[in-house]
Amino acid sequence: MLTSNGSDHDLARDLAESAGRRLMNLRADASLGDDLRKLGDRSAHEFLAGELARRRPDDAILSEEGKDNPARLSATRVWIVDPLDGTREFGEAGRADWAVHVALWERGELAAGAVALPAQGIVLSTADYPARPAGTAPFPTEVPAGTCPVELPAGLRILVSRSRPPAFVQQLAADTGAQLVPMGSAGAKAAAVIRGEYDAYIHAGGQYEWDSAAPVAVARAAGLHASRIDGSALEYNQANVSVPDILISPARLAPGLLTAIANAAAEPAPPQRHPSMPSDPELRP
């Protein structure tokens, strides 16, 4: 149930959770057939856009399913939403690795966010974590230049795209002994790292702002590292909404992972006679 007022953190959480319930109701309607994915995208977008227009009428919106309005570039507050992250997985019976993303960008920073995993009964949000003291950056950002890499522990479990894993990850696994685990939805992967179920999420090869804004907001609020795979800052509310790559991990692992990624990306991919990537798990609630 939506609250009548409250903070931006609460609003992000409530909207993501409510949109997720609507998607679960749609998913339960067996009569929709092949229209399920399209209806899921559209109905979640219409709900989120309508509620944000009502609850925050002065704010701009950037949604995967909406028309981009260039006026957002001069706005001080922009809601960045992915109404249904993992549309493919949403349409596959029994899969739970899909999400709803709601994030607020304010004056150059991600200020609030929530990731709902409706099929898992989980909502992660910046409302779950204490605010940082006044006068400090709202969330940790990239690894400072000159940070010494640390040796990575053996047996890291790294989440990668189910359909588009980066070309260098096989080399990364060979170099570090990590296990690569495919999973749908950027939000589901980020949430699994935030919850401590996996050690890192690495992606390269193309995403957009709505794919990562909410996951990054929550990850940083939880004290995790989130950056581009070269260690530079992730930027939002840009004219070009492409965000080509991302690393989310515990801060203690970030220097070592960034070094390992750079080394792996510079080498040819190893032969895949003994693939290090297991079969795609059928994630269920």
C-alpha cells in the first residue's frame, strides 16, 4: 500500500514494491500468453509514471518505456526508472531473476533508490540504510587513484549476464579462479551481491541508465563499491543514456577486481575446453 507522504527513500521503495505486485498479478493471468512481456513493460511504466507525476509533479522522469524529454537535462531532480528489468525472465515461468527499479538523481548524485524482486518477495532500498553525515558525499564512489590492489581470495563467485557475458570474463576466471554465474536482470544480480549471496557483479557491452541507477543507489547506500570497470565514476542524467559497463562488489574486493579486469581485458580469451561458467540456475522464490 502506498504511503500518502514520506521521504524520497520511502517513495522509491513503495513505488517499486507496488509496481512489483501489479506485475505478479499480470504474471498469474495464464490467458495473456505471448502478450505477457509487452503488457508487463507497459503496465508497470504507466503505473510508475502516473504515481510520480502525482506525487512529485515538479520532478522529471527518465523511463526505459517512456519518451525521453530533453528538459530533464536542466532539471535538478530526475526519477530514473526501469519498470521491468529482465523482461525476458519475467516471461519465463518459474524464473525469479527480474526486478523493478526506481531511483532518484538529484543535483549530480543518486539520492534515493529501490530494487524490488517481486517473485522473491524482496525489496531493497536506500531507506534500509542510515543516512551519511551532513557534509559528506552521499555514497562512496570509485576507487581512489593509486589505490594498491589486494590479492583476491580464491573461489569468488561473480555474476554475469545470462545472455551477454563480457568477452573477457573467461580470462578473468582463468586468472583468478573465480566461478562465473549467469543470471538475468541487472537488479537481481546487484541485489544478490548486496545481500552477500555472491561476491561481485560485472558487466560490459552495453546498458542504459535505467538498468543500473537504482541498483547502484542501493549498493552504495549499503557501503558497496560501484563504478565503471576501469574504476571511473558512473554518471547519470546524461544526454547519452548509455552506461557501457559496471562493477558492483564489496569495497574491499574492488581494487583487486579492477586490476584483474584490466589484465583480463588486455589478454586474448582462453580456450573454452573447460568452461568455468555453470549452467544458468533456475532461480525460484
